[in-house]
Amino acid sequence: MKSKHLLPVCVLLSISLKAQPLYVNGNATGIESGHSWQNAFTSLKDALAAAPEGVEIWVAAGTYTPAATFYIGKNLKLLAGFAGHETDPEARNPDANVVVLSGDLNGDDIPGDFETNRSDNVMNVVTIAAGVTQDALLEGFVIRGGHAYGPASPQKGGAIFCLGNPTIRKCVFEFNLARESGGALYLDAAGDKGVALEDCRFFNNRANDGGALYSTNSKLSVKQCTFTRNTAGAGPHQKNGGALYSIDSYGLIQDCSFTENFAFDFGGALFVRTVSAFGKVLEFQSCTFESNEALTDQGGGVFIYNSGDGHSFLFSGCRFLGNQAGTWGGGFDFEARPDGSNSRLVLENCLFHQNSNEIYGDGSAMFLRLAGPDVDVQVSHSNFSENTTDYYATAAIWATGGSGASGNVAVSDCTFQNNAAKHSAGLDLGSSPGIGPFHFRVSDCSFRSNRATGRSGGLTLYSESPATCEVERCRFENNRADGQGGALWLAVSEPGFQARIRECIFKGNQSTLGGAVMAYPLFFPSTQEADITFENNLFVNNVSDNAVIAGKYTGKIRLSNSTIAHNQSGSLLAGSESGFELQNTILYNPGFTEFESLSEDNTASITSLGGNLIGDNSMKGLLHATDHPATNPLLDAGHRLIENSPAIDAGLIFEGMPSHDLDGNDRMLGGCIDSGAFESIYHSGNECQLVGAWEHAARAMPLQLFPNPAVRVLKVQLPVSVSSPFFVSLFDSAGNWVGEQQLAEGELLNVEGLPGGIYWVQAVMKEKSYTGKLIKR
């Protein structure tokens, strides 16, 4: 009977012995078997040597120093924070019972001084071997005084030199130094299972690269860790990554803070480099980068240098606050290199606040240089506020690097507010010369109260290579440029450039030239062939000495179904080699000239495609017969058409016309398409007009002509009483303006000099247009 119980008893005994922890207490006085607190090891080194695979080592408060390094070559669980009497690991308190693993053998280090009294310090306080997995645990320790700086190797990982995949939890790394990489922690080839860092604190560590942490070819899981006042500046080489340097590493970094870290060169807090083709994802969630600095170069908070293939970098819910770069990318810098491909960058729900450039350079908050093929960039639901630079842009996204560069950029649901720059105080997008195809899209963004001392208070679209740009449903409000382009600068030098600005509001912007928009090339030679269209846009309360929209050396800009009204300037100004093409648009700014030409060489032009309502006669001789010059559109306080507005149903139907208005309502809510940005629910009773369909205009507001056909003179009879002189314009059968004459009541129009043919006669009285068809013999 006893033999029947022998196996269970042995198994229970085996389990019990296997689960027995080893104890370490520097003040113990027993036989140092490690099997109880009374007989605890006084040396952690001895405990590590004696511990079998999988055992827990409980370490009591005190300072422990290695002879050379604490070597962990198997899966052990090292727990700190015991007072020296506990029977349950949950009863320990690492904050009260501090366990220090120190590389300072003489105990004479000066905190924060990495030179004085450091010759006795060991190079690596802890070494973790390659076979160690995440079943190994290091929890609750303070690790300080590692000094990987000297003639021996490795000059990496002052606190921990790690080739395995352990879990490190609730540890403090402070005052560690490495001449090369990873002042506190060096990770190499950690494998697919990876290293897990949880709730750790890295404070005042230093290395050449990765002041606190350096990871190469490793999978990372870093959660709830803080990196504070770490420095990349210890060695003779380029000094990058004040807190963390990652090369070909991947994984998740979550709920971490990077504060007051410093790099002499790149990446004040974080430096990421990829060179491999394995195409992994490195993700940051809910991390804060605050008051970090890259002294002489790029990426005050983060610098990413991608020359690998298929890599993705994701940042969600991250904050970039008060970071500073010497040059580009005060908060964030991303470089997609020509030798890398298919790279992807996603920034969502991020905040960029009070970042800056100190010496020179662009992108106070963010600078993205896209030089590789098939780059995909998505920036969404992010806020950029109070960032400053003396050069270009709060956020700069530029394609560069040659014909191999190509990709897509989408910026959506973002806010740019109270930023300052010399040029492009909000967002700057574009392509440098010789670049492959790029598509840029900005949608549902807000640009408010930004200030440029030069050009572009809000958004710049820049192109020296073929590219397409879409700007949709954005709001530009109270931006200012002391030079040109209060809200938007179209800096175009490339004939293959195409821009569509749709359903946007430009309100209260200010600039000397182009209160809302300036189209002017950044470099010469200029182009007259760029394709630029504004559709369904509203321009109100903008201020300028010289027009709401100004253009020079950019060819024609098309405006359709837009409203430019109640601004403190005229609507349009065209300089040399520029002009405008108008359709179904309202220009109404009482007291100001709606169109001006500054061209001295007669290369400025304006073309009407019909359906426009103009507040004055500044475009005489240039209008279509279906236009309404010197007419009040009758707008309400929201700049929408009131009942009986002459703009109701005054637009012309044309191929490719917008399906919705600025409010998102269907076009042709009434009888036909209206002029301006908003469609009215009212109907004028007139039939829809087609482009070139003069008969509709004649039926809508008929003008009586006698005799008809005419040879020498013509009587023009309006259907309303005439109390003052009125203007009469003549157009040929193609709609081209022929001439104009002012007539008083009963005065005849001289048509003797006209060649025989069909003409359209348009008279304007009391801000209404009347049309008749004339046959000249």
C-alpha cells in the first residue's frame, strides 16, 4: 500500500523543491545556502551561479557589485524590493527596499559626473546571454554606474549588455555610460519573441548612440517607461538618439515618455534607422516627446532614416511638446531614402506644440523628406500649435531625390493654429525638380491664426515636378502673411502640376498681396501651363492692398461656383503671364475694384465662361453675355443667396460641374444651378442655361431691338422704365465681346461698322442684365 503513494509524494516533493526561491541578502549571517532569508547568499553573483533554470531569486535591500559583471545565462526570475523576511513576493516594496546593482566598485561615483572616480567601474553591470527568453525576469532593481568606456569590449550597454529576450520590469537605469551604444541598455538580435520592458525609468544615462537604449535587429515591447535627461554625446562618432537608437528593430513602444533628452547630432529623443528588407512595423502609441533637443542637426524629438524596404512606422496618440532641432524637424523628422522602397509613415491623433528650429532649417514641428519609391504618408486628426521657425513651414512634406521618388501623401482632419514661420506658417507640400509622380491630398483641415513674416500664412503647394494636389473641405481663417498669400501660396514652376481646391472657406486672412491666395513661382523659369482650379469656395472678410487672389507668372487660374464677397480688397489681380478663367462665380466687394491687371506687357488676361456676377464694371469687354456686371448678388449674413437674388439660377451647366455646393447640398436645388458657392432653395422661374446657349438668356430677360435685322442704327428697348443712362455690350455669335456703348433713354445704338452676322446685345440696368439677338446686314 505504501508503494502506491510513493509516486505522488515524490512528484509533490519535486514540485516543491523546484518552486523554492533562492534568497540574497547582503547582511545575512547564515551559511549562505540561499534556501532561507537567514541563510541567504550575501553575493548575487553566487546566487546566479547556483540557481537552476526557472528559479526565482529574491533580493533584499542593499547595494550589490559584481567582480566584472552579473552574468545571466539561463531563464531566471530576479525579484528586488524585499526587506529580508517576506514569504510572499507580493509583499515586497521596491520603492522602500531599494536594491541597487552598481558598477561602482569603490562606491565613490559622483551622480551625473561620468569622468571623476570612474576608473574602477565595471563595463557592464549585467550581461544577459543569447539563450535567455522572455521567461527570464528582472524586476524592481536600480542599475547604475556601468562604465562601458575603455580599451576592452563591449563598449556597449553600461547597465545591461543583452543578447537574449528577457522581461525587464520596474527597473531604474541611471548614471550609466557607454562609449559606443546604449548607455544603459544594449539589445542585439533579440529575435521574434523580443525583449519586454515594462514600467522602467531611464535617467541620466549617456552613450555615443542611444543614450539610454540601443536596439539592433530586435523585437521590442516597451510599455510605460520614462526616458529622462539621457544624452547621445559620449563617443568620437556622430552622436544620435539621446534616449533611444533603433536599427532594424520593430515592435511596440506604448505609453512612454521621453523628456529632456539630448543628442549632439540627430534625434534628440529617438533615432530610428532601417537598412534591411524584412519589412517590419515599428509602432508608438500614446507616447510623449517633450523638451528634447538635437543640438546641431535634425529631429529634435524623433529622427527616422529609412533605407530599407517595406518598413512601416506608426505613431498614434503621441505628443511632441517643446522639442528643438538645430536644423530640420524640430519635433519630428522622417527621411525616406532613395535606396529604400515601399515605406509607410502614419501619424494619427498626435499633438505638435511649441516645437522649434534653432540654427536654420524647415519644419518646426515636422519635416518629411520623401526620396524613395512608393512612399505612403498619412497624417490625420493631429494638432499643430504654437510651433516656430525662422525658415519654412510648421510641417514640411517634400518629395525629393530624383526620378525614382514616388508616392502618396494624405493630410486629413488636422488643425494648424497659432504657428509662426518666415514662409508657410502652416503646412508646406511639394516636389523638387526631377521627381517621379506624387499625389498630395489635404482634406478637412483647419488653418487658423498662423503668421508668416514672408509668404503663405497657412498652406503652400509647391511644385517643380509633375504632381497632383487636392485641397478639400478646409477652412483658412485669420492667417497672415506680411509678404504675400495670407492663407495659401501656389508656388508653381512645373507645367505638369495640377491642383484642385474644392469646398474651402477663406475668411479673415490678410496679406499685402493676395489677402487669401497668391500664385507665384518659387523658382524661374515659370510656367503658364499649370492646371489650377478653385471650385465651390468662399472668400470673405479677407484683407489686402492688392486683391483677395493674386497671380503672376503662373498662367490661368480657373474659378468656378465660388463666392468672393465682402472683403477689404478687390477680388482678382493678374500680373505678367497670368490670368483667370471664371464660371458661375460671384465677385462682390463694394468700394474695391474686382479685377486689376498689373501686366505691363499685356500678358495678363481674364476669360469668362459665363454665369458670373460681378460687382462692378472692371471687366468690361471681357465678360460673357450670360454674366451680370455691376450687380449686387443680394447675400445674407452667411453669404448665401436670399430670395430674388439675381444669382439664383444664373449659372451655366457645364461638363464636370460640381454635384454639391459648399454646404454639401445638391446643385440645382431650385430650377437650375446658381452662381456662387451656395445653392439656393429658391427658383427664378427661368430655364437652365447651357454653356453658350444665349437663347436662354434672351428668353429669361428679353431685350427688344428695332429694327431687326439692322443696317445702321438700332433702338434698344428695355422692359423696365429707364431713369438714367445704361451700358449696352455687343457679343459675336461665339460669345466674344465686340464693343460697348452707353445709351440714354431713346438714344440709338450705332451698328453700321459691324460686319454682317448674328450678334448678342446685352444691356444692364439696376443690376440686372437683359439680352437680345441681333441680325446685322
